[in-house]
Amino acid sequence: MTDHPHDDGPGTSDGLLTKAKPKTKRPSMYKVLLLNDDYTPMEFVVMVLEQFFGKSRDEATNIMLEVHHKGVGICGVYSFDVAETKAMQVVEQARQNQHPLQCTIEKE
Ligand code: TYC
């Protein structure tokens, strides 16, 4: 491959040996963070991590325990739209079950 999308170097495609400004950017990635609270059952948090973030029971349990002990933990890293949607779905699922679980996103 000669035409790398992230390297518009000299003489890329216009036939003139000029230095073109790169036109493409890698999309920013966003961490989905789970926050600890005193009320949401551990089992519910594990279920959320399996359901929305594709974690195995073991991975989900480890992340849940990290959040429980440290206050915050990373569920995954996604493009903005995917991260925003997952965080919304988690908070909505918690709300429907009367749990105060909070989930937010942070630019990497
Ligand atoms: N701290 C909660 C409890 O003791 C469990 C919990 C873990 C809640 C992770 C939220 O993001 C969380 N029941």
C-alpha cells in the first residue's frame, strides 16, 4: 500500500511535489468509566459488564471489584458515539431497577 491515510507526505496524489496538509485524523477514543456507590448490588454491576461490554463472568467480576475498592474503573474504550450510547444504556438500565449506578465517559 503506497497511499497511507495518515501520511499525506510530499507529492501524495496531485503530481506536484508539494507538502499537503493531512486531511484525516484518527477518531478520538473515549473510556467508559463505572463509578462506585454504596447501594448497587455487586451482582447487578457484573451483569451490566457482561451485557453491555461483552465481558466474561471473571472479567466482569474483576472490574466490578476494582470499582468497589478504588471508586472507579474502566469498562472499555470506544469511539465517542459508542461510548456515549453504552454509558447511557447502563445508567438507564440501573435507573429502571432503582439502582444509583453511575457510568460516564472520558476522553482518552
Ligand atoms: N459498592 C457496591 C456494593 O458494595 C458494589 C458496586 C460495585 C457498586 C461497582 C457500583 O460501580 C459499582 N454493593
